[in-house]
Amino acid sequence: RTPGAAPLSYGHLVCLGGTVRFPEDAEPNLVPFAEDLEEGIVRLQECRDMDFSDTEIFRHYKAVNEYLQSEFPDQQISVVSGLGVEGVITSAELMRGQDFFCDLLEEGETAHRFLWLLNESIIRFVQFRNMCDA
């Protein structure tokens, strides 16, 4: 296996402003960061044209992976190795917490808009990661 920075499935959401907790006795987890669907929609709209490379977490992963590349010159290590992304439903639950599942039932049209924008953001993030390796 090619060396790389420690994987974090929440990289995309951290770029959007999420905070990761690193408990001593458990896996890292994301703190929900959208109080309601409207707040999530506003955040996603504000981040629509964001430059993912202009985030602290991207700079951290890039630095770690560039260091690893210097230590393992015979390997091809992506600068975004380990900077992960979740699917749209998991991402929605991570942004909103368990309340997201009630949102689906209680605010169907707003939830649809939220999911559409979130999916669009995920696609842009994956395209960004792919371009980093081009």
C-alpha cells in the first residue's frame, strides 16, 4: 500500500466548516454544524465557489503527504491522500445530526434542496481531489 496521511472521511465537511473531535478512547467524529436545514443551505450556498485548497485541513494534508513523498521517493503519493469524503446521506446526517432524519419527513422540499446542494458540493470536492492528482 502506498504511504499517505491518516485517512479522515470527513475532509470535505471540515472544508465546509465542520469540526472534528478526537476523543482519546474512540474514533474521530464530526460535531454537527448546521442548526437547521436553512443554515445548512446558506452554508452550502456560501461555499459553492470555494477553493478547497484554501483550507487549513487541505494545507495540513498536503504538507504531510509532501513530507511522506520526500521520505518515499519511489512512491507516488497524492497530496490529498487521506482527505476523504462521505456520501450525501451520511454527510447530511453529520452536518445536521440525527435531526436530519426528522427533517426528511417534516420539511421534504427544504431537505431536497439541502441534499441537492450538498451533493453538488461533494461532486466539486471529488473533482478537486482528482485534479490534484492530474
